[in-house]
Amino acid sequence: MIYALTSPGIPDALADGSSTPAEVAAVVGVRTQLVSRLLRAAASEGILDSDRRSYSLNPFSRQLCAGGDGSLRDMVLGWRALRI
């Protein structure tokens, strides 16, 4: 789930504050229905914060944004290269 969230840049789309699934979908270029499911799942696991209408980053998911100190984004994206 973390890779699926990070790969299209969803944490970066939420970096400026909370957004609805439709707003995130427009930024990342993924269908709203798929983004909505992924955001709900991530929030249910504590990866994102949610008020049921919009989603925002928390201390963990902030580390999935590109750049910045302590970013784990490149490591997460590199997981795809592993064949386990």
C-alpha cells in the first residue's frame, strides 16, 4: 500500500494541506474512484489522517514526499526493483 500511495506522488499532492480525493486525483492524474479507495485504506492503517471528507499527511506520510530531510520516498520506490 505504501508503494501504491507513493508511486503516483499522492504524498506530494497532499504536502500543502488537506485535500479531497477528487483534488488529489486531478493532481496525480489517476481516476478519482481509485484515489479515494487508496486514501481510505491508507487512513485506516494510520498512514494518512482523515476527517472523512479530506485527507492530510501525518508525521509518517510526510516522509514519503519527494526531497526534504529524512525522505523515504526513493527507498520506497526502489522496493519495486526487488524480486522477493
